[in-house]
Amino acid sequence: QKEVEQNSGPLSVPEGAIASLNCTYSDRVSQSFFWYRQYSGKSPELIMSIYSNGDKEDGRFTAQLNKASQYVSLLIRDSQPSDSATYLCAVNLYYGGSQGNLIFGKGTKLSVKP
Amino acid sequence: NAGVTQTPKFRILKIGQSMTLQCTQDMNHNYMYWYRQDPGMGLKLIYYSVGAGITDKGEVPNGYNVSRSTTEDFPLRLELAAPSQTSVYFCASSYPGGQGAGNEQFFGPGTRLTVL
């Protein structure tokens, strides 16, 4: 059973702080990793993708990947109340010749307090 | 570009009724997907398609059917609706990526379905 695990939260941080969201996955074949943001009542929105070990930065967001530990994280610097949402981790399994499908975690609810 | 569009936004069905959820994308993506999202349960893949005329089952296909006659459209059919199909349904699309990249999926706004 391929699984993606996230702490459901809620994770509460004060405005301006760093929010750290974590995700572990069970299948070592996993090749591509994604973070989606989902506001209440809305659809998931892709905010970060990462494919190789290390850090990837995009504005206030940094994704970190450690394939050996099967761990991917998302850091949000200078958190704003508008960052309050559920963050979904998704993992793509690639088997040669087939794109594979995304496996989603259940999401971590983030609340940024003014 | 409108991206991925879905209709209707909301629908209430009676047990045993049937309906089709529509999904259209204008990004010329080969891959399309249908998910359902239940509260606290994450996204579950119902069906997917890698191109016109090709569909395959996902994790939770029972009670649903799909077809893909064009690159743009990927309708989801519910036959004999049951209360267990009450959920939010999302359609998504992506371009082929291959090893080490890709499968960045873009979602439509969703259809909220209630079966009573």
C-alpha cells in the first residue's frame, strides 16, 4: 500500500513566523513531489514541485526533499493570515514508460494568527 | 485560457438517479483525472485518462464510468446514485512529464454533489 502521511494539524503560527509542514511517503520508487494549497471550499492549487534532493525556493516558499529518509517538507517564511489553508502533499510514482499517478496525503491545516 | 472547467458547481440527487459531471480543459493536456474528496479523507482517484480513447480505473472506481472522446473533455457518469457518493468531485489535467519530472496537475473548481 503506497501511502503519504501528513500531520493533520491544525498547525497554528503567529503572523511573520516560519510555518513548517512535513510529509513522509512509503514508496521508494517515488520520483516527483508536489505541494498544493487548498482554501476552504476551493480546489487544490499547485504551489511547489520538487524532483531532486535538496531545497527549492520560490518566494516565501521552500520545499525540501530527502529521498533517503523518504521525507518532503514545505517551509513558509514570513507567514501571513492569507496563508491559512490546508496544505496537501502529493507524491508521483514513475514506472518506466508510464507517468504514474499522484498519491495525496490528507493535508495539514495551517492557521496563521494576526 | 480558462484552464479546467467543471459543471455543475452544485447538484442534489435522489437515490437511484443518474447524472454526468462535465470537465473540459483548454491546455491541450493529454492526461486527465477525476478525484473525489471527502472531509478529512484527502483526494481519492476515481478514473484517469492518458489520451482520447484511453481510460483506466483509479483507487475508487465503483459506481462511476468515464469516457474520453476528445482531448478536451472527460465526463464522469454516476449511475444509480447512492448516499456514499456524496462528495466533492474534482477534475484535473496534466501534461506528460516522464521520469523525474512532470505530472503537475491542475484542478478544476469542483462539483459539490449531495445524494439524498
